[in-house]
Amino acid sequence: MIKLLEKIGQNPQYSLTLFLRGLGLFVIGLLFVALGYFYHHLWQIVGIITLALACLLAAWGYLGIFANRWLNILYRTQPANKRPTNKNTN
């Protein structure tokens, strides 16, 4: 479990970037849905597809941020002698 958290949360800055891009895409998707309400209904389909992609992107970014913070909490509450070390086994 710890290895998975380390892999997902290894770069919180990149995860924040993914989350913010997903949030921006979400707003664009909402604009397409609103455009479809006033004009042609196909804009709404484009908006819904964009919303789905935006939600996936934002969720993946948030998962990375959450994993990083959770890993920090786990490391902070463990005694120093029980923390996993990064040993190269070459």
C-alpha cells in the first residue's frame, strides 16, 4: 500500500497542475453545455464529453495530491526506526 501511495503521490506539483487543468476543462465543458442550450444541441454533447474528460483529469490530479498528503501523515506518525528506506538492491 505504501509503495502505491509513493508512486501516485511522488510529484504533488504535477498533480496540482493536472487538477487545475481538469478544473479549467470543466469550466469549458459547462460553457459548451450552456451554448448548446441556447443554440444547437450538438454543443451540449461536446460539452458533456468535455465534462467527462475534465472530471477524470481532475480526479487523477486530486488523487495524486491526496496520496502525497496521506503519505506525509503516515511518515510523520511512524517512529523513525520503522520508516521504509529507499535501498537500491542492484
